[in-house]
Amino acid sequence: MATVRRRSKVSTELPSALKSAVDRMLIEGATYEEISAWLTGQGYEIGKSSIGRYGKDFLETCRRVRIVTDQAKQIVSGPDEGLVLEESGAKILLTRILEMITFGEIEPDKIAALSSAVARLQSAGVQREKLKDELARRMKEAQDKLLKAVEPGKSGPLSAEQLKAKIREVYGV
């Protein structure tokens, strides 16, 4: 029978502020010995091997996030770029949630709340894109109406007041 992997001391024993500092130090290239010594100075005895195990997983996750982000940027072009980035972000988030479940880093009762939050984020992104599309469509319609209303040669040049009246008529203001 397979055993569930134990969580890292960095994840279980450190307050979030110190864990964030360790993450930053790993990203900046500090050695495991340097991080261990720094944590000892902060009152936490965590060995370089434990930091190494945590760092390996953390840096691998960072690498995967960078790869997915780069791939999303390469794919992105045009008006749907927001959706592509949000979809990539959601995939990264879901991958991380699955990793947390697999490695026992999350309590089972938190899974439903995380899933719900991801669904709300995706829904908000879709709604925003729909709104942008609708706004662009309306602006194009209004522009076409205005251009048609002030078509040159139709009735000569428009005065400022006539132009203002046409704008009010077209835009409804």
C-alpha cells in the first residue's frame, strides 16, 4: 500500500510570512544552507535537506508556471487573449490544487471552496469578455450611424450644433 507523502517542515512549521520569505530566497538563488541559517536566526530549526526537498517542489512548480505562462503568451493574439490567459491560469490553479490533494497539503473540506472559487473566476472572465464584445459591437454600430448621418455631400458641411445634435441622436445622450 502506498504511503502519503509527508508535508514539508517549511509548509507545516513556518508562519506564512517566513514561508514567503523562504520562497523569495529560493527564487533569488539562495543556497539551502543559507536559508537554513537564516531560519535558525529567526528561531526555526529546519535543516538544509528539508529545505532542499521543499525547494525542489517549489522551484519545479515555479518552472511549470513559467512554461504555461510563456505558452499562453505565444498562443495569445487578438480579442480573446484575456480568455486564453485566464484559461491558462485556471489550469495552473487546478494543477496545483490536484498536487495539494495528492500530497495531502490540503484538508478535504477546503476542496469544494477552492473549486467554487475557480468556477467564479472563470465565470467572471467569460462575462467580462462578453461585455467587451458587446461594447465593441455597440461602438461600431454607433460609429456607422454617425458616419452615415454626416455623410459628406449629402447636405453640405454640418455646423457644430448640427454635429452635436447628430451625436446626441446616435448615442442617445
